[in-house]
Amino acid sequence: MEYFNAFLCGGLLCALGQILIDRTKLTPAKILVCYVTAGVILGGLGVYQYLVDWAGAGATVPLTGFGYTLAKGAREAVQQHGLLGAFIGGAAATAGGVAAAIFFGFLAALLFKARPKH
């Protein structure tokens, strides 16, 4: 059932993004920012945790999960370091994922040649 919940949640988040692309004038970049911001807001309010508990990776892997991780890291760092934690917590919580994205993006750029679209 965990796999089904993850697939359902991730699929709904992706479907919502596709609907926003098809039916609105929002650019993909604006939708990305909205998803991350929604994850931060819902994570900061503690609401997103319920979705994570139910859907697991279906809630943590999409962009809203990145925002949730930023908020969770900042909240935990504030408890440990005070106000300074609000600035360092999000970066520390997401550093591994950001580093992996940069590394694998660089690796893909080395392995494949870019071609212009026709």
C-alpha cells in the first residue's frame, strides 16, 4: 500500500503541474517556484508532515518536498542554534540533494553532447 500511496501522491502533484502548464499562462519556472513555496509554507505550518507520513517518497521527492525539507531544516536548526538557525538550517538540510543534482548534472553534460532544437 505504501507504493500505491507514493504513486498516487506524486502522480497527483505532477498532474496538477501539467494542468497548470496547459490551462494557465504560468511558465514552468513560475510553477516550480510555486511548488517549492507551497512546500515551505505547508512544511512550516506542520501540515505537510501528514502528507509525508501517508505518501512517503511520493511527497518528499517532488518539488514540494524540497520546500518541506527547507522548512523542516530551518525549524530544527532554530531549536538548536536560535535565530541563526533560520538562515543555516535550510541549506544544511538540503545540501546533500543539491550537491547530488550538481554532480549528476555535470556528469550528464560530460557524457552527452548538447544539440540545438530544430
